[in-house]
Amino acid sequence: MPMSQLAPIALYAWPAVCLLLYWRFDGRAATAVAVLGGWAVLPVAVYPEAFVVPHHSEFPVMGLAHGGLGWLTKASVIGSGALLGALVFDRQAFGRLRLSAIDVVAIAWCAVPLVSGLFNHVPVGDVLLNTAHTLSAWGAVYVLGRVYFSDPTAWRELLQGLAIASLVHLPIFLFEFVLAPAWYEFVYGPHPYATAGAQRYFNTFRPMGFMEDGNQMGMWLAGGAVAAAALWRAGEKRAAGLPAGAVALVNGAMLLASQSVGAIALAAAALAWLWLVGRVRVRGLMVAGLLGVLVLLGLRITGVLHAERFVTGSAFGQKIKRALKEADRGSFGWRLKREEEHLPVALDRPVLGWGDPHWCQKEPPGRPWSLWSLTFGAYGGVGLVLLGALLCTGAVRLYWSIKPLAGRAPPGLEASALAAVLLMAAGDALLNSALVLPWVLAVGALAGASGWFAGRGRPG
């Protein structure tokens, strides 16, 4: 059997694997293995041959978080398979759910492809396909997070899952670090981003494993490193039976060795943020940060802050361009240019967007690289607000409710770490579309987390 045929077989078989997991294990453990384990080992999708041409100049494949590759992707089979297993073997767990404000946001986010597509007269078949993918990839995983990871013990176990899911990549990581990303093609066939940015410093490579691209592997490792460090900081001696400190050390070393600069910077910022949360009131910092992001997005969307004009029209911009080129970080400017080329198309329909994940392939060629830009073009300002609310509202509510204890780990450090991971995802989405969708478990987990620290008892 040609290796490339394993991709559809693995994807079609995963729901059956999920049923076995929920039959054999308790719901929480089965969910962790089905979602985190599935993301670690499954193929991304059955790539069309046209998308795997080496060095394809326009990189047409968008992140699974945005859709556009049909329904048969690892995001959809993981979400739908795990939800099916939970409903068949543990349906009583769903009786604990109580509607929260973030649930409404999640429902609206899953519905926006339907509303936007119908409003824009996109073919009904495409609209239903896009909506089904969003429900499976986002909605199902969110619901599982709400059901199984919404209490302090569960937060700790979810962090352990993130840490171990990163750690198990060590053998593949070491192989690809030395010899270049090759495992995906060996097992499942060609990958469109196997060589994109793979060559790094000192004649080494950025591993990719079975991820969507090397950037996503960097973020996967960053989440594992932050999770392990938080467990160690919270006084946990062991993570899934292994020394928590050693797990944190190995995950951190893999992250640094990946040479994924953005992921390293975001992980460092997350760890610094967690240190602040335990020592000072962070409300002012949060307000300032959110206002800064909103102003930056506004300036970018309206074209006031135009990177290409800044670079070509100022001496300081030219210095930045030269510095990035000398540091082999030229992809940063390339991504900003792609955003600006497609912004006029997105602004043609600013409220509900074009209703089509492929809106950016109309004209000019190529696509934006940022998940935020892709979302704005596909679903307009409505989609942009819903995505931001889904990723950030739980984290903001949680940090707002925590009162620091000087010199000690903050109460609910585990939940704080999950919130930091989500803020990392939101930051990475400014330049990348390959969001780590298993982290949506943390969105569901934090939907009512602030109630644990605001004196209201168990959240709904």
C-alpha cells in the first residue's frame, strides 16, 4: 500500500478509535487522548496534488482553524469523533452543563459561516460544509472542554496533557532537528509546508512532525513548556508520573532548539505574565494591552499603519528591513506585505465578509498569513469580534477576578496558565493561521473559571 493512502484511512478510522477510548477510559482521560493525541499523530488532511508542489510560491493551504480544505481534516474528525464517543458512553456528563456568556459567543462563532455564507449567496453546499467543519473543529472541542475540564482538578490534568503531548515529540524532534522534516512524508505522503522555513541556524532544521507547519510545532512546544512550568511552579512534583521539573526542562529545551522565534517570544511573555499575576494587580496592564491591540488593529485595517510605505519611505524602516534580512527573518516583512495586498478585498465587505474561506484567492494571488486577516475577509468585523471574544474573554475574566498574594503563586495558577496559553494563541494568530485547535479545550475549561475566584462557588 503506498504510504500516501494512509492519510484518508487514518482520518476515517479516528472516530472508531475515539469510541474505543470512551468505552475503555473515563471521559476526561479519553478526551485528552482523543484530542491531544489525535492532533499529535494524525495527518492534517488529504492534500490535493496541486497543493504539494515543492516550493509552491503562493502557499494556498490555509490553517485548519480557518477551514477551506473540506470536511475531512484532522480538526473535524477529532472533534466529531470525540464528541460522538462522549455522547455514546458518557452522556450523563452533559447534564452538568449550564449556559454561560462565553457559550453564547461560541455558538455565534460556529454559526457565523452559515449566516455570512447565506448573506453572500455562497452555494448552499459550500456553506453547509464550512459550517460543519467549524462545528466539528471548534464547537465540539469547546463543548468537551466545558464538560470535562471545568474545575481545578481538571485544569491541572489538562496542563499535564499539554505538557506530555509536547514531550512525546522528543524522538521525532531530535530526528528532524538534525536531518530535516521528513516523518510526515514518510508516513502520510507529501506536505505543502515541509520545506517552508525548515532550514534554521547552524545547519539544523525546525521540526514539523505531523503538524500543519513548523510554526505550529513551535507553538505546540511553547504550550507544553508553559504548561509544564506552571505545574512545577504550582508545586506539582510529577506530571503524568514523570518529574514535573524535568518535563518543563525538556519541553523548554525543545522549544529553544526549534528556533521558532515567535513561539519562543510568546512563551517567554506568558511565563513573565504568570509571574506578574501572582504579585501585582494586572487589571491596568490588561486594559492597556487590549486597548493597544485594538488601536493597532484599527490602524492596520484602515491602512493608516502601512508597513510597506513605512519601510520604503523612512530611514528607520530601511534599517529594520536590513536587520531582519541579516537575521534571516525576512518572512516577517513578506507576511505584512501579503496582509496589505489583500486588505482592500476584505474591506469591500467589512461587516459579514465574503462568506467564503477562499475569499483571498480571488485577487491578488496568494493569501494573508494571519488568522485574524483571514477571518476578517471571510466573516467580516462580526467574525473578527467573535474570534477575539472566544479566545480572550475567558482569560480576561479570569485575570480580572484573581487577587494576587505577594510572594506566592496566584490562586488558580493552573487556570491562569491555560488562559496564558490562549493569549499566546491570539498573539500568534497575528502572523499565522495554523492555530493549535486542541487548545480550544482550554476555552471551554475557562468559560466559567472566574467563578472559582470571585466567591461564587462552582461555576456553571
